[in-house]
Amino acid sequence: MANVAVKVVGRDRQFATATTVRELKQSVGVNDNFTAAVNGSPVENDFALEDDVFVTLAPPVKGG
């Protein structure tokens, strides 16, 4: 388990413990459609988290 800082767009920054991005999304209450970036680099849901990284989660962008 990794201790990470997480910012969900539209919410305050918080801290969480998770092994993967998918697990982190579940723990903060967002679905798998949210995009994730670790320290500014886009990552997939199965990305393994490490201690002291900063994760940003953003809702999917709709447009046309």
C-alpha cells in the first residue's frame, strides 16, 4: 500500500492509501472513467502507486 496525495477535480486535496490507481479511485468515490495522472503524467487504472506521489483525478471530458 502506498500513501499518496490525491486531488479530485472540484474537491479539496486529500490523502489516501492504495495499491493501484483503480483502488485509489474506489477509495475516494469516483468511477473508472475518471482520468488519472501521477506527478503530472497520465497513467492507466492498473498503475502501481508508490509512497509520496501526487495523483490528480479528473472526470471524463464530454464534447463534440
